[in-house]
Amino acid sequence: MFRHNTVLLLAAAYWGVPATTLAAVTPTPTEAHSAPVASSFTAVSECHLHGSAVYCVAGTAEFEVHASATATQDVPPAFTGCHSHGAETFCLDPNGNEVELHPAGEEEHEDHEGHDHESSGENCHFHAGVEHCTGGHAHEACELIQRDYNVSLRVGLLFVMLVTSSIGVFVPILVASYVSPSHAVFTILRQFGTGVIISTAFVHLYTHANLMFQNECLGTLAYESTASAILMAGLFLSFLIEYAGNRLVQWHLGKAGSASVESVSSGNVHDSTPAARTDMVNIMVMEAGIIFHSLLIGLTLVVSGDSFFLTLFAVIVFHQMFEGLALGTRIAALGRASPTATIDNSSSTESNDKTTTVHNVTSSTSSTVTIAKKLLLAFPFALITPLGMAIGIGVLHRFNGNDPATVIALGTLDALSAGILVWVGVVEMWAHDWMMAGGEMTRAGAARTALGLGALVVGMGVMSLLGKWA
């Protein structure tokens, strides 16, 4: 202000006119561009609609009023009691509710790549690659957002994902053909994989399912525990499949009767033994849960914005590598050495004994699941995420991750996969190894137990950390 007055005095002396004359026609720097503040008016009137937006006038200035209105008759003729809260201007509608005013023409910064919209209270970010906006004009973000995508980069990284997933799942199987699955290295990998699966179920899948069902594009759900209910459905489905599979194995063995006993007695044991079949069912259930969400990961990775794509890709690469190790080490353990039975040919002392008694348990190889079968079992995991990426590339300019039907589908599959992996991780891996009779860690020494516990915690921690970005 001192500098402004000095300039006026010098100009007045030069032109030979009173300084007050120049002051009357020379605006101060703040007057030149500032919109009227609430202290200069108490009401806005002549309210009308431009599309769905409400505009009102105060003097010669026009303001956009953040008030809901769907028709001309819903727009009040004026808003009164205008006042300021800091730099923001508010008025009162006829019901006494505060509404915020913005000068007409003031552009609100719209950034659909994941930044806060502080002026409107809108916050846009990504959930597993799908953009999600809350607050402000979030309803507008439910529409399809067209972007320029680097398609060639996505195609190239599809093959990187294929190689990485293949390394994760195939390497443990190949190494197990030279090193016994009972080696301490495989103990560490198995327990690390258990932690990865459990963290994936809770931190990644269940969290994402909840966020999907909280999407404002769906409105308010009548049942708030939708994600939890679907998770329980996945849990029950996993139990049902494994229970049915185990009963089928028992029925098959019972039907075979003495033929099975003769096969054991002669040493002609193959991969149709109960342990091998049960393990195969367990692994297939595990792989089904992983495949469901790996397909979604590939799809949502590709359709994420370019500014977020590379960060998410780096996280997903590690995610798939760790899950591949978890699955690969379990597949590698198929057919490992375990107790089998031999026949005691001594005569029975009870006349009513109509069954052959199995005694003298010895140790031998329980099955011969070939490496080719193991690699074939692992192949779908190596392929599924790149397949999801290929689908994403195909629908790149049509996919709307905030379309209600899409949100429901993604949330449902995430929650269902979470339930499957909760069962597999907690029951078939964690409890089976550490708590159930015959489990690997129930008979481990102190050193191996410490290694197993450490690997389990590290697996949980690393995958939970990745959940910050994916």
C-alpha cells in the first residue's frame, strides 16, 4: 500500500492533478482481479440453472452455488445470510442450510490420475488399478474416463509378467527334482508362501472387496456386510470341495478293497494313493483361488492410468513372484517320501476277521507324481495374469471400473477369492503344517522351527507392505 501511494503522488506531481483523482480511477492490484467477498454482499439473487449447476448473481458478479437442484422450480430465487469462513464464501438456503459459493468461471482442478481435489472435497485414487473417487462431485467420476494409454508399453510388459510368473512357480518344481522337498530351504519357502497366501487373502483381496462395495457409484448397500458374507461363501465352498474330494478318495479305496491292499503289498504304489489324491485336491482348490484374483489383477493393472501403471506393475510383479513361489513349493512337495503300509502275512487269531490287517509301517516313496504332471499343474498360474493383461488391452478404451455392474463383479470375485485363500492359507497350509498330526513343523527341531516361524512372518509382512500400493 505504501508503494502504491508513492506511485500516485509521483504521477500526480508529473501530470499536475490531485492525487485523489488518480486514486479514484486506479485500482489497487488486489481490486483488479479479486472476486467480491461475502463482506461486500449479504445475499445472491436471480438464481438459475446452467445444466445441473445453480448460478446466482451478487451485483455484477456471478457465482456457482453448490446446492442440489434437479429442476427449475427447485432453485430458490435467492440465498441470504452470506458470510465467509476463511477464504471460502457461504450463504444460507431457504431452509437455513449452508451452501458454498464459487465465482463463476473458476476452474476446479480435475486430475483423474489420483490426486486430491481439495477445492471440491473430491479425492480420486486407485484401488488395485481401478480409479475410485469420493466426496465432491464423485458421481461424475462414475462415467467412463477416456485417457491416452501407452499400449506398446503394456504389450511389452505383458511378456515380462509371463516370465516373472513362470520363474516363481516353475523354479521350486525344477529344483525339487534335484533337492529333497524336506530340505530346510523348502521349509523356508513353504512357510514364506503360507504367509504370502494369508496376507493376500486379508490385506489384498478382502480389503479391495470392501472398498469396491463402498464405491459411491453403487450408492448405499442395504446389507453392509456383503463382502464378509461372500468371503464366508468362498470359505464354505473350499471346505465343501475338499470334503467331497476326500470322501470320494475314501469311497474309491473302499470299493477297490483287497486289490488296493495287494497293490501296497507288492510295492506297486502309484499316484492314486489317498495322500497323493488328497494333496492334489488341496492344491487345485488353492490354485483356483489364486487364478480368480490373478486374472483380475492383470485386467485392472492394464486399465490403470499411465501415471500409476508403472508403480502398480512393479508391485504386481513381486506379488505374482511370491504367490508363484507359494504355489510352486506346494506342488513340488507332491509325491514326497512318506510312510506306506506292508502286509503282515501272519494268520489272524480271530475267526470272524474278514479283513486283511495292515501292519509294520515302513518308509518308502508314497507316489510317483512326475515332474511333467507338476509343471502342467503349475502352467495355468504362469499364464493367467498375462491373459488378464491381454483382456485388459483389448477393452482398454471401453472398460469403466466404476460402472456399478463392474464394481459388483470385481468386489464379488475379490471376496470369493479371499474366502478360498483364507481356507487354503489358514487350514491347509498353516494349521496343517504346524498343528495337525504328521505336519512338517510338528516334529521340527528348534533351528528349523525358528526358520519356519521367521519365514512365515516375513511372508505376511512383505505381502502386507505391497498392499500399500496394490
